Amino acid sequence: MDPKSVLMLLGLSSYQPLVKGTRLVVRASGMNARTAVAVLAAVLRSGFGED
């Protein structure tokens, strides 16, 4: 399961730009989906996108 699928399941469609950025990072670094999801979750927990 890729990060985009995870976010879709969570209903976080507003994070689409972040998903695209994450997918580019995954391609560039060769990370697997599980690692990408962990990175993405850490970014979301850090408060990305909060007003």
C-alpha cells in the first residue's frame, strides 16, 4: 500500500500536494512504501498543514 492509498483511507484529501511530494521523495531515495508512510505520519504529527 502506498502513502496515497493510506491518506485516501484516512480521508485526508487536503494533503494531496504532500502526497505527491512524498511519492517523489520515495522515487528519488528508493524507500519502500512502509518507510514512506512512517515518514509521512511523522510529518503529519509534527503539525504540517495546521492553521
